Amino acid sequence: MTERTKKIYHRILLTLSAALLIGFGFYVHKNSASFEKIKSINLSLIFLLISIHALNYLLLGITHFYPLRKHNIFLKFKEWYGLCTVSELFNMLLPAKGGTAIRMMYINEKKGLPIREFLSMGLAVVLTGFSLLGIVGTIYCHFFLQKHNIVFVALESLFIALTISSFLLIFASELLSRLFKMERRYSPKKYLTDKKIVLISILCYLGMFILYPIKIYLSFKAIGIHIHLIDSFEISLILLASSFFQVLPGNIGVKEVATAYIAQQYGIQFETALLASLVDRAILLLFLFPFGAYFYWDLLLGGSLPKINWPKTEASSRIPLMKRLVKVR
């Protein structure tokens, strides 16, 4: 991507973000009565939602650090959990998964892992998650989902396409290299043949898939709306599927509108569903900003900041103040 293209891309993103913020401001002003429900949110639900976000990033962090053991790279908890929160924070703020690039550069510079291996490892883990989501989504949509809307009809096709494309990508590099006798740049297959990596990735993604509908259920409950867990599961499936198409960093604004539209199909008012999604986003940022900023400062800036050389003090200054006062007297 040339510099001119980058500038145009960033300006488009900035314009879209500004338009969304202005539009949202007018919308809140016109529907201020619906947003009064924020004042009645229970603090216990806020802490519970923060805990769910913390657990979600714990599971995601495990999928990041465990495959590194294949290269004898062992990260401390502060490193792998910190890198996970930092990368997700910057993924929400920067385009083109900028947070993942920060994590990649840290592991490349600090641990000596080649970028090619990092990309191969990440692709293997992501394909595992995509395959699992595609299979679960296809089974549920085919046997249990009531297709009373075109969105629900298209959802099954989307999950089938996701499953097929994931399996094709797993074997694509191997097949192309054999057909055209090319050297493979990325080789996720060697990570996918490791049963421990695949099993742990599947278990972690299953945990994240279970947490997602619980998070949606609690977000609606926080503003006084009670929905069935089955409904929250179906809403979460659609939102997970829509998350593959990122228009803006973190799909800010897009996810909220999508949640409100989908919730309308379950008899929930658009404004109420939008508010629930905004509450979820606000609580996520309430967790990510302090933790992400702290770990970014500690892991990425701590070693590069100049150290302050404090002047050496005389021996008398080490004597406690009260003892020196006694000596004077």
C-alpha cells in the first residue's frame, strides 16, 4: 500500500468515524428518554461483565502463547496476558489489526521468533476458531434456528461458507506449493498437526463462544431487559458472524447498530438494544483502557524509557528524621 493510498484510507476511516459519532449524538438527543435507563444499572452487573471480559481475554491469551512452546518460548503471565490486552486495545483503535502487529514485533524482537512463524502460528489458531464456529453455527442454524427472516436464512449459508473456506485455507498452501513448486511463505499445517495446540485452541474458543451469549444476556439485564439465553445465543451467533466483516477498527458503531437490528427480530425495541450494546462496549473499554495502557507502558515502553539517575545522598540523609531531630536537641 502506497503512502497516498494509506492517507486516503485513514481519511476515509476518520470521516466515517466522525459521521458515526455525530449521527449517534443526534440520535441520543432525540431518544434521551430511552438512555435514562443507564442511571439504574446495578454495579454488581458491571463488575460481572468486567470479569467476563477479563476471562475472555485470558482464554484468548492462552491461544496466543501456548503455540510458542513449539519454539521453546515461554512467556510469563504478565507478558502473554498483557500482550493480549494491548493487542486487542490497539485492534479497536487502529485499522488493519494494528494491535496484532504490535504483539508480533514484541515477540520478534524480544524472543527472536521469525515473523513468518508468527504469521503461520496465528493463521493456524484463527483457522481452528473459524472452523469450530462454522461447524457449530451450521449445525445450530440447520436444526434449531427458526428462519423467519432473510438474515437468518443467509446465516446458515454464511456458516457453511466459513467452514468450507477454513478447511480449504488449511490445505491451500500445501496444495499450491506442490502444484506450482513454490516455497511456502506460511505453513499453518505444521501447527495444525500438533494435537495439543489444536485441542487447547478448540477448548479456549469453546469457552469464548460460551461467554459471548452470557455477556449479551447480562448487557440486556443491566438495563432491565430480560431475554432468554437461547435468544442471546442466537444473537451472539449472528454478531460473531458479522464480526468477520470489519468496516472500522473494532467495528465501532457497526456492531451496535447490528445488535439493535437483530434484537428487533426478537421483539426488543431498537433504542433499547442499541443501549444494551453501548453498555457492553463501554464496560469493555472500562476494562481494556486501564489494563491495556498499563501493560503497554510496562512491556513496550518500560525498557525504552530513559532511566533517571538520582543524585547520591549523603549518609546523614539516610538517618530517619526523628533520630536527627533528637540529635539536634
